[in-house]
Amino acid sequence: MSSLWVFPGQGAQQPGMLHALPDSAETRLCVAEASAVLEQDALALDSLGALSETRAVQLCLLITGVACARMLLQRGHRPDYVSGLSIGAYAAAVVAGAISFADALRLVGLRGELMQQAYPNGFGMTAILGLDLGTVEDLLAQVNSVEQPVYLANINAEAQQVIAGSHSAMLQVAALAKKSGAACAKRLAVSVPSHCPLLESPAATLAEAFAQVSVRPAQVRYLSSSSARLLNKPEQLRDDLANNMCRVVDWHNTLRTAYERGVRLHLELPPGAVLTGLARRVFEPGQAIAFQGARLDTLDAMLRQEASRDS
């Protein structure tokens, strides 16, 4: 049996998340390195006001995920697989050894700026619960237009989809969804229309920046949340990271791929525990746990137990 470490995407951010990092040499070093690379105090990024900016949100998620993963690595643990939802893929790539933390910080800073500049207002994302994928796609087809764009963005579970687009278009889809029996249509804490064609232009600009960055073969098996496939070659990883902002996230099939490959321990790195809830539906015979809220000695015991089973 194997373990999968996953890193959440935008929407999981929490005010004070960097200040709430466990106190360890690894977490302190991560924050110090981030401050040096960004040429600003990284701890200033996690205030409620700062988190209104996409750049700050994405940088905080990257720093938090890498810092906590490095702390676990220092304690002797190692994942068999890594994956990240949207921006979480960058933390996964750093932990897999595919890109350096410094390069990830610079690229994520640029990524956030590009996304925010492309759609400073009037757009976002909405989660629809209780409808299958086919039904949601039918509703999107009824509303989507040049004037009111709206697209499928995330496939989180069999009955949980996320859409992205203009406010007015999402409101129309939400109304149709409720008429079709949806349990909920909830706006997410994301101010840009991620994972759809609306971000193809910013993704192309980010790909140009990626061409100047060293990307290495992954040293830990890296699961793409866009294709739900294992990627290892540098050109594959570069393409996946640069373009995941404009591609649908298929998180449901990413988890199924991990399960089919023998993963039975799913660990969600901070912040939050949303991905853990989604994983429990797939990993029912195994374990899905979140770092946040768990005792460190409990995590140590679970990870060591899984490693002993593998050996």
C-alpha cells in the first residue's frame, strides 16, 4: 500500500495561515526563503486584507504546503505520490523535486498577477452539489455565450462540480441547477474564472516564463490533477504546471487513479480539510486524513505504520 500527499487549491486559504505554521526549523526556513526570494516579508501575505489579492493567496498556499511537507520529510516520512489541486500542483512539484522552491515562488507570484490582471472583477467560481457531470454540462450549454461566458472548471466528485465564468452567467446556471434538483450552488472564495478557456492567454504568458526555468524529472510520482495521469518528463511537468490554470481539474479521477495504483493513505497538507472529505468517498477501505487539526505524533504514527506495511 502507498501514500499520497495532496495540496489544496485556492479557496482553502485562511487568514493567519502562515503565522499558524507549526514552529520548526523547516517552517521557519521556508518563510525566510520566501521573504528573500519575494523581497518582502512573507508573513505580511496572510492578513485578511492581503488575501483579497490572488497573488497573496496563491503564494500563501504554496509556502504553507511546502513548509509542512518539509517538516514531515525532516521527520523521516516520504510520500509515494504527490498531487495538487490547481495552485497546489506547485507545492506538489516542489516536494517531488521537479522544481526548486525559489523558482516556484517566482512563478506563482507571476501566475497570481496574471490571473488577477486578466479578470480584476466580475468573474469567479461556483460549486454545484447534487448534480452529475452530464446535467451540469447541459446547463452550461444553455447559458454560455460570448457575452456571458461560463464553463466547467472542476470535477471534484460524482455529484460535485465547479463552474467558472462571469457573475451573471454563474447566477443563471445556479438558478437552473436548483430547478434541476441541486442541493446547493455556492460561490467560492476565488475572484478569477480558473480552469477554463478564459485563462488561456495568461497561461501562454506563464508558459513563456516557464521556458526559462529548470524543470527536472520528478523524484516522487507526480499525479496531474488535470489529466489524472502520472507525469515525469520535464516537458510534461512544465506544460502541466504552466497550463493548469486554463484546464479543467479532474480531481475525482485523480483520486481514483491513486486508489487504483494501490494508494490507501491520503494525507492533505494545510490549509484546511476539504480534499480529505472528497477523498473519503474514494478511499473508504483506506484512510484519508488532514494535517491541519491532527496531532503531530498521531501523523507520525500513521505515516510510519503505512511505511512498515509497504516494507
